[in-house]
Amino acid sequence: MKLTQPTIFWVATIAVLFAAAALLRDVMLPFVAGMLLAYLLYRPINRLERIGMNRALAALFIIATFIVGAIVLIVVATPFIGAEIAAFIDDLPAYARRLHAFATDPARPWLRKIVDDGFGAAQQSSDDVASLAAGWLTESLRSLWSGGKALLSAFSLMVVTPIVAFYLVLDWNRIIATADAWIPAEHRSNVRQLAREIDETVGGFLRGQSTICLILAAFYAVALKALGLHHGLLIGLVAGLLSFVPYLGSLAGLLVSLVITVEQFGLAWPSMATVVGIFFVGQSVGDYVLAPRLVGRKVHLNPVWLMFALFAFAYLFGFFGLLVAVPLAAAIGVLVRFALSRYRAAAQRTDDARSPGIGS
């Protein structure tokens, strides 16, 4: 198949953008964060402009309200979450020792056999287990820090991101009109249709799934705290936020909660069943009650594809990759579905042309 000049141009453009993102990933974080913030806030700014407010004032008001709200939330939540994280880190070596002793207790030969057969590392001494846990935690924090050099850190996000978002939403409609004018007339209807579908998918998922995450975080944190589980507040909040990737948050929270439950209460089946019930109810409410209303049934983002995109882009681009993973995964999904539909339509036309007519 012969490649046309527009095809070569767009392939080359995408390749150059990908290479530039890879080379400049350490400085692009505040700019990409500003783009995402502008994308999330341009709709309410458009509404304010339609009712008569100056667009610059509307952009300043909405962005300032969002930033002030985020700062207030961080200031209020940091002491509690920081205390929970510090307590969890302090208790981690003791948890490792007690779990090791519990798993290798001679009074539970069946459990010891499972541990010996499936987890040979459990035969290490409690000091070795604690050292491994501490080493893993240190290495993870070091990796997070080195991968977050793009932050330059809080300063670039707090200063550059709002400025980028303000100027983008100020000229948002003009940017869209300019991009639309660049598209050849014969392809304009298809590109507009794809853009609308990508916007619907990305916007619906980001806004809806973020709301679901906050609701589930509150539910898990309150339920686990009410159960009396150690660090239940921290586990619930993290599990809810991880629910941005469907099923990841509930599964991770369930596993950690069951480990803490066994460490705290022993093999107390009622407590373990309660923990399972909490996460089952949360996941069910998220899937069957919240998602249809907040995300919508037309937003097609397969959880496996989304998880792969997050891990792949995080590996390639670090924290910057995490920010662009969802929009790019949604856009790629829309483009692939469009290409497949065009291919099937062309194949069907070819088959119809080759098949003999009725009565021939």
C-alpha cells in the first residue's frame, strides 16, 4: 500500500512528538499538568462566559477556586495522613516479625506447610524479613524521588501549572478553531467525529472515575476505621485512590487489609469476612451504581488496557507518563476502533462486490 503525503506527515509528526516527550520528560510535568487542568476546567469557564462573565475573569475565578480548594484539602488532610504513614512505617518491621512467627507457628502445621512450599523466603529470620521490607521501602522511595525530578518539585507545579492552565483556557476556543482549520476539508467530518468521541471518552472517564475514587476512598476509610483495623484510614484512602484503575484499588486494599487483619486478630473469620464484605460492597456500588451515572456506558476503557497503559507510560516517561497515560490510552482506543470499523466496512464492500448478485 502506497503511503500518501498526509500519512507520512502525521506519522513523522507523532514520531517527533514521542521523541521530544522522551527527551524532555523531566521538564514537561508542570506543562502537561496545566494542559490537563485546562481540559478539566474549560467547560465551567465556557458556561460562565455564556452567562455574560468576561472570559479572563471566569478563567481566573475557576482556576483560583480549584487551587484554593486543593490547597485547603492538602493542609487539612496532611497531618492525619502523615501521621498514619509514619505509624505504618514504624509498625512495618513488627508486622513482618509477627506475620513470620504466625506463619511458622508449629501449632499450625498446615499453614507452615503452605508457607514452606509456596513461599520459601518465609524461612528467613524475622530480622532478615524486616531488613528486606526496609530495603524495599527505601529503594521505592529513592526510585520515586529520582523519577520525580521533573517536579522541580512543588514549586513548578504550584507556579507554572496554574499559569499554563490560565492561558490555555483563555485561548481554548481559538486553539480548537485553529486546529480545525488545519484539517483538510475532505477529512474534517471524520476528524471532528473522532475528536468528539475522544473528548467524550477522556472527559467522561477522568471526571467520573475521579469522583468514584473519592467516594470509595471515603467509604473504605470509614468502614475499615469503624472495624477497628490498624491503619484502616490510610488503607482505605489509598485503596479508593487506586480505584482510578478499575479493580486495582479494591484488590490491593483487600489483600493489605486481610494481612493486617490476620496480624491484628489472628485467623478471626468474622473479621476477615467483614473486610471481604467491605471491599465487595464498595466495588459493587462503584461498578453498578456509580459508574453508569458518573462515567457513562459509552466510555470504553478496558481495565486491562488502562492498567497496561499506566505501567508502560510510567516506565517510559516516569511521573509525566502517569499523567498522559489515560488520555493517550483513550485516544488510541478510539482511533483503533475507528480504523477497525473502516477496515471492516471496506472488507464488506469488497466481499459484496465479489459476490454474485441474486438471480444471476
